[in-house]
Amino acid sequence: MIIDCDTCTARATACADCVVTFLTIPVRAAPPVPVSAATAAGAVELDAAEQHAIGVLAASGLVPPLRLVRAV
């Protein structure tokens, strides 16, 4: 799954309560890591295990759910 906030139709209204915003808030300085072309363009790429983990965290109320709404 690639999450690209620039293409999310809920961007203007749901960012404050979206797990992507929650997880990407810069809390501390981190060393730079290599990124894929999609990530470099502003997208976040999640594999199946990461998607499941975020789903479990959101279901338990520890993080907000993914609010991504793709345009059709």
C-alpha cells in the first residue's frame, strides 16, 4: 500500500485525525534513510505487516485510524 497524502480527497478535513500525520510528526532528529521514488515524492509505503500493525493500534485506540480516501 502506498499512501500519498497529495492524492487523498479527505486531506483538508481529516489530516489532524489520521495515523499518517500521527506517525510522521517529527519528534526527534533521525538520521537520513534511503527512500524509494514514491516516498521521496511525499508518499508513505506500508507493507502488509505494517498495515496490520497500524490497524491493531487504531482498533485499540492507541493511534488514530488511517483516514486516506482515494479519488475515484
